Amino acid sequence: MAKFYNYKVIGVDGEIHEGVHEADSRIEILNFIRSKGQKPIKVEEVHQGRSLDLSQTVFSRQPNTKDLIVFTRQLYTMLNAGMPLISGLEVLVDQSENHKLRKATENITNDVKKGSMLSEAMEKYPKIFPILLRNMIQAGEMTGNLDSVLNKMATHFDKEAKINAKIKRALIYPTVLILLAIAAVTFLLTYVLPVVIGMFENSGATLPLITRIVLAISHSIRDNWYIYLLVIGTVIFSYRVFVNTKRGKKVKDTIFLHFPIIRKPMQKIVTSRFTRTLSTLLSSGIPILSALKTSALVTNNLVLIDEIEGVAENIKKGDSLSKLLGNIDLFPKMTVSMISIGEESGAIEEMLEKTADYYDDELESSLEKLVALIEPIGILVMGLIIGFIIIAMMLPMFEMYKTL
């Protein structure tokens, strides 16, 4: 079915022209524009009096790591093949599947055409293009190695995506277990227990204390379920508001880094991200102070960010990086030793990269151990709760049997 599209183009005369054209797809309208020797600036579908651009902007998701991998890898490939930057960005505008990324790339392309540097144009979109990417592109522009930098960033984001995938896979089983436990307990308390206990109540028998307690909980949930939902919703909302404050996030990060069960996996995640980012920045010629601060920001851990502020100040005084990082409890001793070897051998970037790779592998092992530990604990807790409810249902039967 044909659709109408608003379009804005640069004509063969160098002037900007606008118009409306009917076509079956966005690709068809782009081919139509190019066949006339024009360069597309904006193409958007006319939909019920409102452009598709607006609806997609509201409902489309924020670009993720995979989108950035595609963006950096494709732009690297085009620049490495000799394509001009503006032409490469125009191709990305046409091919990007994420609307927010496509819109940002379109605006960046226009800024670059007006004479802005790519990194300068990206500064306007900090939520789409992370600080690491912006700093690396700025370094690439200064050294004339933009294509090489983009290739490094594609590799970096690819490894980051693999870490995120490992974390998500590790969380699937515990999440399913918790949901099943909640569903089972809710079903027993709200449906099974009242029916079974109702038979004994009708007989006039005195119910055991444990049964009365569980029955009171059951009646409370059935009669006041909306209050429970309101309380749970309030707690979740309050938590989200609190952790979005600087103080709340630091409290959360501190707990995660010191809680016995998850302490080691969290340390490995933070260490891996910090060392890999620092390696990437240093190998691209970013000054050590700037590289340290950016690497800490990438971890999104306020505990480390605050610690690195002190490290940066002492670096100015001439202290070695390994010595300063050794004073931070967050980093394992092996990390500090590897950095020290790198400083002595003059190959600190390679040592940081090897350290990151090591902790990537160690992270998978730690997550497997964590899941293996959570599984029996979850089953035990679920069994105790369900067992408690079953005992509450069975006790009246034993009491009646004794009476008979």
C-alpha cells in the first residue's frame, strides 16, 4: 500500500528543497531522490496528519550497545575504504534501525556539513553517544586515525555486550525461581488454604495457633490485596527515586561491592570495564588523567569514581598508577601487579587489555558459582515457606484425629 512521505533534500543547485511524494517504502523514496541527483536530508512518513517521526521518537527505545557496535563498525568500514565522513554518515542515516540513533545521526551529519567536528556534534547527544565514544572520536580526529579509533570502539562495545549478556543469562534462573515461588505461595494462601481450613471451621473445631496465623495472613491478602500492591509499588518507586540520587546510588554501589554473595562478581565486572576502557583510551593517545576519569565514569560505579578522583590528583604529584590503584580495596591484587609490570615494561596498554580479558573469563565462572549457590538457597527457602503452609493445613486433621 502506497504511503505519502515528506522529504527535505539538497538539490543539484545546492539549495534545500522540500516536498511530498507517494511511494511504497522509505527505500523507494530515497531511490527516487537520488535518481534526481539530490541528497536526502530528511524523509518521514505522513501518518494521520502526524509524521511517523514523532510517534517513533516517543515510543522507540534508547540505542543500546548493539546499536553502537553496528554504528561504529559500519562507519569504520566506510572510512577505511576511503569514503568521505559525510557520505558515510548519510549512509548510516539511511540504514539505522533505531529511530533515535537515526535522528541523532541525521542532525550530526547536518552539523558536520556546516563545519563542526564529529565529536563536537556528538556532544549534543550524551544519552545516545557515551562519553567514551565521544572522547575516543575526538582523539581520532586530533591524530588523524578516526577509522582506527572507530574499529577499536566497535571491538570495545562488542566485548561490553558479551559481558552484559553473561550477566543477563546469570539472572534468568534466579528471577524465574523467585517468580514461581511467589506464584505458588500466593496460590496456596488465597485459594487452597481457605477451602481446606473452611471445612474444619464449619465443624466448630478449634484451630491450632499456627493454622490461625497462616489463615489470618491468607484473609489479609485476599481482602486487602490492593493495599499490598500499593505498598510494594511505593517501595519500588521509592527505591528507584533514591538510587537515582547521587547519595542513593553510592549507597547501592557500596552495598553491591561488599555484600558477601555478589561482592566478587561485582568487583570483576567493575575491574574488567575499568581496565579495558583505560587500555583503549591510553592506546589512542588520551592523556592519563583524562583516561582515568573517563574509565571510572564508564563503570557507572560512584565508589570507584570517587576513588579515581583521588588517584588523578596524586598522579599529578608523580606517584605511579599501580601504587595508587593498590590503595583501592576494590581492585584485586593481580590487577595491581599486572599494571605494575606494564609500567616497568612500557606496555601498560597491553597489560590492561590482558587483565580485562582475564576478568571477563573469571566473571563467567563467578556467575556460574553464584547461580549454583542461589539455586539451593532459593529452593530451600521456597520449600520452607510452602512446607509451613502445608503443615498449617494438616495440623487440624491431626487434631481432629486425636479427638476421635
